[in-house]
Amino acid sequence: MHLTDRPQLHFCGNEVTSEELSIIQQVIERYPRLSRTELSNTLCELLDWSRPNGKLKTMECRQFLETLETRSLIQLPQLRCGRPRGSKTRVARTTNGELGEPLEGSLGDFPSISIRLVTTAEERALWRELVDRHHYLGHRVPFGAHLRYLIRLDDPNQTLVGCLQYSSSAWRMQARDAWIGWDEEQRKRHLQRIVSNSRFLILPWVHIRYLASHVLSRAARQLPQDWVDRYGLTPWLLETLVDPARFDGTCYRAANWVEVGTTTGRGRQDRHHQRHGARPKTVWLYPLRRDARRRLCQAN
């Protein structure tokens, strides 16, 4: 395929030029012994594909390279021996993830809560285990930028009551995009200003009325500064998906999130449109600024 005949390509919302595609092809040909991760790091450095804080977009780049390969635009090196593609991340089982003592009552019956950013290896292992064991979606390595939190009571035992994860937003989502009202160029320019609440877990033995909506409200106030500290960019809008077969979104509604429609059920990985309607979700949004829509639609 000639470069002039190729379909339009985008990386993280930005158009990939013919020159950039040529660089990608040359690097792959010149360094055939690099692994796919090493190639991704190399290309991110060459093409300046980085976050505002300077960190490389390695994970996004690797997925983009695999997309190019499916379109026969490049040929990647063979996958190295290891875990089979698409396999579920194995999470260790420990006593820390087992069922705890039941907690029942109203929010006012308990000490205040803390929403603490996961920063240590021990906290990461605990977060993964709790989500893998007790969230219906389990644990998956998130796409792109992400922050994780452990939710605790401010009691002497620092009792765990839940987990949160925020990560990069969906590239396209019809209901969200219609609510914002942006055009294609505005979407490409400002998509990184949207952050997805991709996991929310109140542990199954915790039955504290109003806890979930309280956590969502508190987290929405805390997240913007944490995101700036980690990624150097201020988010303007939060999004999440709710499976209506399991939940009705009561806690999001109580925390002033807005339901704006449903998805097609495809999911981020369905590049060939084979899963339309397979599992549609309701789309909920939470503006972090009163002028979020105006900012997302601005030219610069």
C-alpha cells in the first residue's frame, strides 16, 4: 500500500502523518531484535509521544502498533514467550482479600472516611486482589493513564471499605460526545481532559447507607489535583459506564452525576465492530467545572 493510499490514522486523538508512519516502519526494519515494548518506548521518544509530565505513552503506542499490523501497514516482531495474549492477569490470593466483618448502618454511624492514593507495592497488590476477588469485572491492566485509591474508615484499624480507579477516557462514545457537542478536531484536542471512573467497589460485606455516593462526591473533589500531580493535566469531566443488568446507577445519581445515554456495547477493543449491542451500558458524566462543556468545545 502506498502511503498516499493509506487510511487516516490517529494516535491518542492526533493524526499520524505519512512522515511519522515512515519513521515507524524504518525503526521496525532497522531494529528487528527489539521487543514490542522496546519498540514502543523507542518510537515514543523519537516522535515525542509523551504526557504533559514527560512520561512516555508506551502502552498506548504498543496498542497502536498492533492496530497498524492488523491493517498490514507494518509487521511487528514475534511475541516473546510469556503469558498468552488476552489472558487474565494472575492475582495472588491472600488473607487480606478474604471476607471481613459485616459493617451495617448509616454513614453517620461510622467515623469519617479517607480516600488514599495507592502508591506502594503492598497497596497495589492489595488493591488488585480486592478488585479481582470482589468486583464483577475483576482486575485488568488499565489502558493509558490511571490512578487507584483505597477507601478506609478513619478508625483505629483503618478499616478498608472499598476501592476506586480512574483511567484514560474512551476514545469515542456517542452519548458522551453528543452531550458535549464537540466536533472532531475539538475531540482530538481535548479528549485527555476527560477521565474515566473505570472501577468502583464497595466491599460486599460493607452495607453502609449513603457511603457510595459520599465516596464519589469526595473523590471528584480530590481527583483533579492528584491527576495534575501525576500527569500534569487538569481534567474537566468524569465519565463512567454502568451495567443496567446489574445496577441502576443510584449512587451516581445521588452524587449528582448525569445519565446521558447508552453505549453500543462494543467496548474499547472491538476494532472490527463485531460486538454491537452485545452488552450496552448506561453512560454517566460528572462535570468537574461548571463550564466543562464550553472548555471541551473551545478551539485551543
